[in-house]
Amino acid sequence: MMLYPAMSKLNSYIPNRYMLVNVVARRARQIAEEAEITGEHLDEKPVTLAIHEVADGKLTAAGEDIASEEA
């Protein structure tokens, strides 16, 4: 199975794979916890959503959500 979006695109936002795994895992846990608290049904798995947030440039290498900082 291939990773979509491509690793090269993800690495443009987060410099190495180890850091990428940490950032995605942390954000995926946040997404899952928020969904559980609100009772929201997720159409995709939290890890998939977190990977797409990285690809969209919404997360920094420190794992911070850029969108929430701007609000």
C-alpha cells in the first residue's frame, strides 16, 4: 500500500520520519479524544486525518496546530 500524500510532500513540512510519526500520532490521539468527547462520528481514521493535516501544512514540526494558533 502506498502512502498518500507522498512522503516527499510530508517531509517538506516535517524534516524526518521519526518526527513525522511523533507529530501524526500526537495529533491523531487529539482527534480521537475530541471525537469521543463530542460524540462526533469520524468518516476516516484519526491517523489519516492527521496525515492530511500535515500535508495541508496545518501542523508544525513541533506538532502544534497552526490553525488553532491563528484563531
